[in-house]
Amino acid sequence: MFNRFSGIDNSISNNTVEGSYYYFSRLTEEQKKIYKELLAGIRACKKEIKMPIRPINEISMIFSFILLDNPILFYVSTFSMSSDLYKKKCAIAPEYNYARSEINESKNKIMKHLAMFDTIMNKRNDEKELIVHDYCLDNFSYDYSFSDYSYSVLGPVLSKKAVCEGIAKFAKLAFDYLGVKSLVVSGKAKNPAQDSKMEGHSWNIVKINGKTYHLDVTFDMTVKNQANRYDYFNLSDDEIKKDHVIINDVPTCSTTGNDYYSANSLTISSIAELDNYIGKALRQGKRSILVKIANEKYTDAAVNRVMVIAQRQYSRIHTGGTMVETSYNSSQMVFEIDFK
């Protein structure tokens, strides 16, 4: 459950942002001590962090948990380890990607970037979530060049581009800053904008109004066409698993009906309801329609039916021809219908 989120230190200073420590909470008491020692050493940019000898796979797990819990640690990604079996001691040497001066300079840039969210500190957590989501869609893009920055929060902050890992880490960092509990999820997913196979992917889980949800900002960025999309905004486990595979142990997200489309009356049960839905939208003067068809599975026939219904409804209400453009997310059955 999400109550396993436990803060080590929820303070915010000029150079660091502390927030939700979900992965820390999964560790044994002994492993938590190692986590704290490693975290303190990395923050201080120590060349070596000495501790009692532990198995390399355990240190690797704890090290990865530290990086997931602390997106502000953009300057380290791996480590080397040496052991003294006689003294039963080991030395962990984090591999820093930047000089100390560069780290401090970049941290200051990150904090200045996050300060733009100061004006929404007093808003509800659901409002904060929507603002962070839309900010990412409006200001960032996917980095198909896969630059070194792209895998950390530096990508969004310095170049406004990142891959899924960098985007998910930025979202968590922003949520930490705003006091919204969240975590970065590692897994696999099938890109909704491409006919692709399952590949490594990162996204977020957020806790809003006591409920936990999946939030995939990167995929919403990928399917964005004319308007912002919310295909992966506050999904349950069953909904996200239509095109995602969860690898690590994360909180259960069982609540349904609170996804963006359901909450904003943009969901219908079946294609049979589409006639009335599109007709009403056109009579209101809308030229772009966004709708999720909840109880239908993707088929070519289903897509063709949506196109036929959209064209027929437009012809009933308006004289003269028009061009109907439809983009859709086959996994989540979300359709964006534009009348040109």
C-alpha cells in the first residue's frame, strides 16, 4: 500500500529537494542503514563510501532505489565496489558524471526551474498533478537523439527534451517540490504512437486524495496531436496493463473511474453511443472531439465505424462536405476526431 511511503527528511533547501521515499520503505532495517550511508556519501560527492561488506547484488539494488527515490541526484548513475575480505569491509565508489562545481551550478538551475511552481503551492493535489502534467506536455518533447541529459532531470531542465526516464524523474521531482506523493515506476510498454514491441519504459504512480494511480506523462506526450492528451492520466492497474508491464514492486492501483476522461465526462461505454455523443458536440460548435470508448476493444472494423459515424453526424448537421481526421490510441481506445 502507499502508506509505505516514509520520508527520511522532507525538507527543501537551496540545493536539494526531498520527497517521497517509497523504495526506501521496502528495505529491511539493515538495508535502510546502508541506503542512508550511501545517500549521505553521494550528496557529499565522496569518492569512497566505506561500510561493512555486503553482497554486490544487494548494494546494486539499494543504489538503484536511491536514484529512483532521489531524482535530484542527476550527477551519478553507477558505482564500483572493492572489498577487503580480511577486514570485512567494502568501499563503494560512486561514478560522478560532473565536477562538483558543475553539480552545484546545475542544482541551482533545477531549483530556479522548480520555483515556477511556487504559485500553485496552495492548490489541491489533484490540481497540482494536472498542472505538472500539462506543463510537461506544453514545454518538453521526447529526445530521439538520446543525449546523456535525457535520462535525468537535466534533460527537461536544460534542453527541454528527455526520454521516459528523465521525464518521469522530472515529474517526481516536481511532485516532491509540491508535496504530492509519487514514485518512478520501471517496466516495459508498447508505444501507443507506433506499432512497436514492448520496450523498457518508466512512468509514475501518484497518490491523489488517498488513492493511487498510474500517470504516464511520456505516453501522453507521444499521442498528443492538436490538444493535450490524457490517455494515461490516473489509470488503474488493469487499465495501464493494456500496454504496460510492471516490473518492480509498486503500490496497487485499484481505483477505477477517476481517470481524466471519466472525470471530465469524455467517456462513453460503446461505439453505439457515439452517434449521440458526436452529434451533441457538433451542435455545440466543436470542431475537435476527444472521447474514450471504455468497453470496446480495438479492431479495424471498430475504427472504421467511428469514422463513418463522425462523417454521418457532420453531414446531418452541416451542409457541404468536410474532411474528417481521426487519430486514436488503440490500446486505451481514445479517439481524437477533427473536422477540417
